[in-house]
Amino acid sequence: MDSLITAAARALAAGDPLGALKRVALRDDAPALALRGIAMAQLGDFALAKTLLRRAARAFGPHETMARARCAVAEAEIALVSRDLGEPTKALDAARATLEAHGDRANAAYARYLQARRLLLIGRLDDAERTLTELDTTALPFASRASSELVVAGIAIRRLRTTEARAALVRAEQAARQAGIPVLMAEVQSAFRVLELPAARLIARGDERLLQLDEVEAWLASTALVVDACRYVVRDARSMISLERRPVLFTLARTLAEAWPGDVPRATLIAQAFRTKHADESHRARLRVEVGRLRTLLRTVADISATKHGFTLAPRHASEVAVLARPVDDAHAAVLALLADGEAWSSSALALALGTSQRSVQRALDALVAAHKVDSFGRGRARRWMTPSVPGFPTSLLLPAPFPGD
């Protein structure tokens, strides 16, 4: 491998894309094209980066299978960072298998990390955890170890395991310091700040306050009856009832829980559940039916009793009732939560991550744009949406080993 290619690869590994470009910007051989592609990806020009990597893959000879596999890994990471989550993963799977077969443990491990990262982004936590158990972190350099620990922390945060998340972030910080890459160290520090941000809003006995992630975890592990408006479940220490597909029943449960230990007038329940200000006898009849359904579903954790003016919630085993809501109530909070990582998302990627239709996501995006909460750029399939960056888990565009050569 010539000295300029080696120097450019080392610059990229150290997080210096401009230094890499100084050495290979005017070259069009396959290794230089690949390094230029990675450098442009680190600088944020994903379209040009993709083009360069595809040119590099075509330029490598038929026997340079490892080099082409590394191009595929780099292109998969660009797709991940640009939130093209619907991209087929067969190419990445094939590239990982090729790298493993040729003994390139570092890049093979990095490909597996990318698979876990994608699974985390689309909410397939079990699959992401399973992929991480197969990841050989000892094969990764320190920069990539830090990135993989961020994925571990991301899964732990989604599962409300704050102790596990904090431990993963400590390991990520140690690896980032050993890598000596300032951008990566800042990324880990931003991830740490997530644990200090409000994660939910507690509503109990008429009072409201913001909770951090560890406090949310403590409430969900407590003996209280909790109506979780983030996951649409009602739970106590003994059982959990999902109302995710029963929005009217969940609205009734939340309204009753917020008023506990008092009751809720029938007119209020009708207005909240059926979104009408003018109730008639048909609404009152429907309310009786829906309350009966809710009473049946919650029979193991609570009873719902009629009062002179309305209905009241009475927990069977718990001595406290609380509602856990999102920090900010917004009709499109789930879309905003994904966009909060500061990356540019396509509507198809948002739909995939949320498990809903692209049409529903598009309606939400239109409403958010009209409310000046989200910006968009591009047209057609290239259109992307984003919101101002907040602390999160941005993907690091760093390959774990010098890219070209076998």
C-alpha cells in the first residue's frame, strides 16, 4: 500500500477527514476513491460519498473481494446515518460474511455493530440485543468500541435500565478517551446528558413534576398503579394491561387516574374520550359501554365505580395512583422524538421506525412543518425532515481499520 493511502486511512481513523482529503483528493484509483468517499461521509456530503464508494467498488479488481466488502460496509453506514432505514440489508450481511471468511475481524465486527444500530433505530430491541451478543468487541479499535457501547446504552435506555445504560456510557467514555477523537468524546458526553434530561411527566394527586429516567424506572418498579401514557399500558406490581390499540379506553383510564382519588364528571369523560363539547344521550350511552369495557380489562388491577356525578378509579392492590406522560404533550410527540437526534429522516424511515403507515407519518410531518417545529429540504424521494439537534446518539462515521488493502 503506498504511503499516501496509508496516511489518509490513518487520518480518517483519527477523525480527520480534511487531512485524508489533502492526500487523496486528486486521485481516482480505487483505494483513493474509497477513502474520499469515507471522508465526504464524515463531512456530511452523503450523496457524493455514496457515489465515490460505488465507483471504488467497481474499480477494485475481481479478486479484491475484501476491498469491495469494505465499500459495502461503508455504504451501509451512510444509509444508516442518512436514515435510509428501508435499504436492503442483504449487501451488508454478505459483506460481513466475506470479511469474516477472510479474517478481517475488525471490519466484520463493525458490520455487525451497524446491524445492531439499525435494529435499535427501528425499535427491534430484542434483535438488536441478540446481534450485540454476537459482536466481538475485542476486534474493534477504541473508536468503534465507543460507538458500540452507545448502542448498548441506547437499548438500555429504551428498556428503562438506567444503571446498565450508565455503565455502558462509562465504558464508551473510556474507549473514546483512548481513541483520542474530540468529536467522539463530545458525542459520548451528549449521550450522558440524556440521562439528566426530563424523560416523563408525573401526574399524581393533582400535582405535576418532571422525572428523569431513573425516576421513571423507579415508579414503574414501585407498587403504585401507574397509567403509562408513553407506552399506553396500565400496570401495578402484579400485572400489566396494554391499551395500545384501545385509544378511547386508554383516554378514560388516564383521565380517571389523573383525578384520583376524586371522581370525574361524566361530561368531562365524554369530552376527553369522544372529543365533543356537546354531549347527548347517545354519548352518555356510549360512555357507559366503554366504561364497562374498561372495567372488564382492568378488573385485576382496579375497579371503576359510578358516583353521583361520574366515575372514580379504585386500585385493588396499590395505595397510590400516578400517570406517566411525555414531558411535553404533543399530538406528534413520537415523530418529534425520532427527529430529536438532529439527523435528517425520510418519511419512509420514520414510518418504519414507528411501525405505522407512511401516509400517517406524512400527515404528522405536514402538521409539524405548519407549526414551525420541523424543517424539510429536498424534493420527492430525496426529501428529508429534521429538527434542531438535541443530545442523542448520532452514528459515528469511522471505519475501525484502514479501509483499502487486504
